[in-house]
Amino acid sequence: MHGGLELARPRRRKKRIWIAAAVLLVVGLVVSAPYGAALLPAGLSRCLGAVANWVRPHYTEELAALQQQNARLHSRLALAEEAQAENEALRSLLGCARTEGHWQPARVTARRSEGATLACTAAVGAAVLDPQGRYAGQVVENREDGTCEFAFAGTENAPCAGLSGSAAGLLERKNGWFLAGLPADCGLTAGSVVTTPGGEWLGELAAAPQPDSDGLTARAPLTDTADLNSTVFFVKIE
């Protein structure tokens, strides 16, 4: 009996030691928990900051490269759209069967109420047509930047005569296109073709000429005239 009691005592001591150690561990965790909670966000913040400092330059370089590629693509797209517009206008001009001679396409770079700027140079006085081969005006000035100014037909800088049959009149563009100053007895009818002295298509009479108040002259509205809002025009090459 005594031997059995002596053998059991060390085991109880060991058990008590483990229990005490566990209690101390729990107490230590409870006491240190606020400090650990405070240190964890700070450490995580430093870690994230280090990662950001490493990633940011690479991201900035990649973003700059992508922006440059995007700008180049937009530039190429703009050039392609301009080329497509010129090609479509050229096909339209070739299909209208109204023109003769040599013509160069030119896109509009600026537009005003009485004319436009074209991306080309040409002889002053050169005729300008819309994509349907209809007379739109004439070149009045060349610029050093490789562009030219053309004035719309019927304006102060581009007065235009209209011929139809044996009659001649003067183009007016007030509230529409009109052929004015025709002889009162010209005998023209609706649908009569009107051209410029150079032979370019100016339009057709939308109605028979009506006498003016003086009884000596007549005027008639024109139809099938130039589209002055075109983005591409054609300039005659001598």
C-alpha cells in the first residue's frame, strides 16, 4: 500500500504543473491580446505599403505605355476614316458622270458661312466640286501651311454665272439657290440643266422661270445643287 502511494505522488505533481502552465498561457494571451491587436494592423500596413511602393512604378509605366498605344491607335483610326471618306467621295464622283478633267480630293479642315479651308493647294480660280460632281465654288487663296481657301458659289468672292440652253443668268443663294437675271422670254422649263461657264454642273431648274417686276428678266429656283456641308471636295487640277 505504501509503495503504491509513493508512485502516485509524482504524477499528481506533473499534472498540476501542466495545469499551471496552461493557466499562465491563457492569462498571457489575454493580457497581450490588446498589444497584438495593435501591432497587427501596423505590420499589415507596412507590408501593404512595401508592396504598393514596388507595384506603383510598374503600374505607372504600364499605364503610360497603354496611353501611348491608345493615342497611336486613335491617330491611325482618324487617318483611316479620312481615307475612307475620300475613297467614298471619289467613287461617288466617278459614278456621277458629270465631270471631265483631273480632280484631286481634299478634306475640309475648317468651314465658314461663305467658304471652307481644304487640305490641299491649287491654282487660284480652280473649280471645286462636291462628291456628286456639282459645282460648289472656287479656290481664292493658298496658304503656306499647305491648305487653300475656297469660296462657295454665289458669294461675294465667287460670283457665278449659270448657263442653260441659250440663256444666261446669275447664281443667287439667298434662302436657297436661284438663277436670276434670265431673259423674261428665255422659254426655259423645269428640269432644264444649268452649268457654269466652265461646263461644271450647277443644277437643274426646279420650276419654269417667273418674270421679275420689271418684266424684262426672270428667275427660277435650282435643285440638285452642291452639298456645301460635304467633308470632302474635289479641286480641279490644270
